[in-house]
Amino acid sequence: MKAAATQDGIDIFIISAFRSVARQTEIIDAKRKKGISDQEIFKVNAPPGRSEHHTGKAIDVGTPGSPPLEEAFENTKAFQWLSSHANGFGFRLSYPRNNGYGIAYEPWHWFYSPSS
């Protein structure tokens, strides 16, 4: 997919991919230590054991000039390209606006699911 994007003049890169349950726990614990409530944490992070990153099939994607892991990614040519082409490579946007999972909109988070 990256090679196809590059051929179309789009620069994408992986920010995050596989994440262990232990690493997910560290992320959650660090936010708790900052005083962030579980309710707020679980709007943007899946609980340990429930993250798509645990499967090795989820990627967080970035592009030069866009802050990583921020909604502003939706305004990039990279997001436009992914929206039009990622499905052809077996990827789908996991957390669109108003998704049924209760997770915040994440235009950078894509899941490999070739049957979708």
C-alpha cells in the first residue's frame, strides 16, 4: 500500500503497529498518573486486551507535515488517498465519526481486514 501511495505522490508512514497488552497497560497507567479519568482514557484508547493493535493488524498512519495521531490528519492528501484506496489493500478505517465502539474519531487508525 505504501508503494502504491508513493507512486501516486503520497508519503505515508507507520507511526504504530503491533502493541502488546503490557504496552497498552503502560499507556493507560501513564494517563491515569496524569489524572486523566478512565472515562476520558477509554474514549481514545481501548482497554488492555481489547486493542486492535494487539492483533498485529492495526496501523496508525502519518504523513509529513501533519501532527501525529491527531484529527488534523483527515485534512491531508494522505487521508484522502487512504479513504479512496486502502480498502483495495484490505484496510478499513476502524473508528470513523460516531462509530459504535464509543472510541473517538481516529482518521489515522486503519485495520487490515481483507474480507471487509
